[in-house]
Amino acid sequence: MAHCWDLRGCDEEMQSRCPHNTPGEPCPPDCNFAACDRPTHQVAYGLAMFDNPDVDRSVPVKEICRTCTFFIQHGPTIKEAESCA
């Protein structure tokens, strides 16, 4: 099962023509399809964004996930990525 930070907000057809669908680059927050309407989404403000310094912020396909409290608390860690390499 995919995590919410693994999913873009648009379907495959839209991704095929989306200017934001650049390999290795996340969807920018100003994209109409980057908004998150999940009940778990909560924007972290101030120092709360740094609650988990080990979270791997390079993983999300949407930039908006990088400042989401749910992702910061439950996202993959840098240590997990290093152990898989």
C-alpha cells in the first residue's frame, strides 16, 4: 500500500502532460493538484517542522508533504534509506 507522500494529486493521464512531473522533483505547492485533503494532513509551523530531524524529506512526491506534521512524524527516516542502500 502506498503512503500518502508517495502519491501525486493527479491521475496518470494528467501526469503525462503535467509540467511539474519532472523525475526526481516534487510537485510544487502552488500546483492545483498538490493540495492535500486527507484528514491526517496538518501543516507544521515554526519549530514543529524540525520535530523529527531524521525524516527523509527527499522522499515525498509533493513538496507540501515536507511540512506536514503527519509526514514528519510517520515518514521514512534517513537511517531507513541508508540501511536499504
